[in-house]
Amino acid sequence: LRVFGPDKAGAALEGSKAFAKELMTSAGIPTAQHRTFTNAKLAFAYLEAHGVPVVVKADGNAAGKGAIVALDMQTARDAVQQMMVERVFGEAGDVVVIEDYVQGDEIGATAICHGTHYLPLALSQDHKRIFDNDQGPNTGGMGAYAPLPFVSREQEATIWRNIMASTLQALKARGILFTGVLYSNIMLTERGPVVLEHNTRFGDPETQALMLLLREDLINVLDFAETLPVKRDTLWHPGYAMSLTLASGGYPGSYRSGIPITGIEEAEQLEGVQVFHAGTAFKDGHLVTAGGRVLSVTARGETLQDAANLAYEAAKHISFEGMQYRRDIGKRGFDPTGIVGA
């Protein structure tokens, strides 16, 4: 049985924020300054002495809800209280990482890895907030696009060399040969790229955009992990891809399920469009909503504007009661002077 993915030791890069931070710090990989706590009283005392803004992170897996950006002291204290005292995330919050808040452009770097060899995929950018202009609470991701027109070749080379390659080398030095997908959330700051966190899996909705850019079948690309390096340029369609998340009304809070969905076939009749399912199910022979993030409407175009126009045109064909989606996905790609918020 062939299995693609990291072993337990490699998966700790995502499974433990404390482990990932310690690894990066010891290897000189750029990441935000931080402290790790197992005692809530010490964490509260650190907040008072250090001040805000900070990001409070549960060490373990908290279903994407374990990182709280605290711009004020009350939010920071509430985060520690909920994680360490009230244990809303269970044992995932028994250890907490408090790191400095860094500003810039948040992007994603994804690679298919085998030991210290890796195949870099296109850089991407996710949009976490539920509403336009990065307003409202965080979600699992409301849309993404790739590649990134505002990242220079020099910046991209630095990311792959100083972050991806260095991370794999640091793991090897500890006896961990990482095989699988490594997806790094990176902040582009005035001082250069800084790692926010590592994920040992594909990102969502970034992967939907990447898949439309990929010429090869994904299974064939995963096989390349054993024979890296390969000719990267032969793998990609030229141009850009954009993915829009169609979400249930009320998400990321409470929402209804079982609502009929129409228009997907019409949307996919547009050339260059593919609709990926997420929170859907069949009920009495009809497709219905079954989650917060319901569908990813994804399109490929020669330019970023072409991809955006096509994705939004396709989204107009799809309907379900309460459907919501952002109208500004890709705004940083269209505005080289703008900054997408955290």
C-alpha cells in the first residue's frame, strides 16, 4: 500500500505550534517572536508585561479556530482564559503560544516534498475574513487566487530557499524525512518573509485554484515526490486561477443545512470553470447544503482579471437560500499598493 503524507513526527510541524516554533527558532528560519506557556497565570503575566497586539495560538489542532489575533488586552486575556482555563479546545489548548503580531501581505507557499527535495507549486493568497475589505470574523477561507503578481522572482526564491528548503533540512537534522505536502503561511513584511505557521496538508481554498493551473493529473504529480526534481514549467497552464467560496448564511456562526442548491451545471458550462464541492449532500435525490463552506467556484483565465470575471460570472448561476460570498477576492493582485489585512 503506497501512502503519500508525513509520518507522526513530520505531522507535528502542524500538530504542535510549540514544536514548529522551536524548530524554526533553532534553525534560524524567520518567524514571529514568541513565548510558549503551559501555565495560564504565567501567560497572563506575560501579556501584562509584553503588551499587545499579539496572536494567541492553541498548540494543538483546534479545527482552524485556535489562533486569535488580539489587538487589545481584553481580547488577549479572553483567548488565554478560553484556551487554558475553560479548555474550549480540550487538550489542544493546554499549551499556548503567544507571538508578536506582524503586519504585511499574508501568502501561502505549497510544496510537494520528499526528504530534502521538493516541488514548489504556485504561490497563492487566501482571504480569511467573512466580509469584503477583510471585515468580520475569520473563516476557513472565503477565496484564493494564484499565482501572485505582486511577488517578485527574488522574493519567491528567498521563500523557497530560506523557508521551505531550510525547514526540510531542519527536520532531517532531527531524523525526520518529511514526505507529503508542506503548506506554509507566510507574511511578507518590510524585513522580508516571516513564517506564521506550517501545515502538513493542502490548503483550502488555495488548492482549488492550484488544481486548475495544473496540467498533470494530481496523482502523477504526487508520484513525482519520489523522483524530484522535475521540470516545473511543464506542469502549469499559463495564466491565473481564482476560487470563490460560496458559504451558508450565518457562517462562520450558526447556519441552516439541507437547503436545495441549483445552477451548478449551468456554471460549469462556462469554459474554464470548475465547481468543487465541500459542504454538500444529497437528500431525497436533490443536492443540498451540508456545511458552512458549501462550494468553491473556480476559474482559470489568461489574466487575473479574466479569471475573476469568469469566477464571478459562474457564481451568479448558482443559488441557495442565504448564499453569501465575497466580492473582492484577489484585490491585492489588482492593487499593487494595497495591503490585505490579517
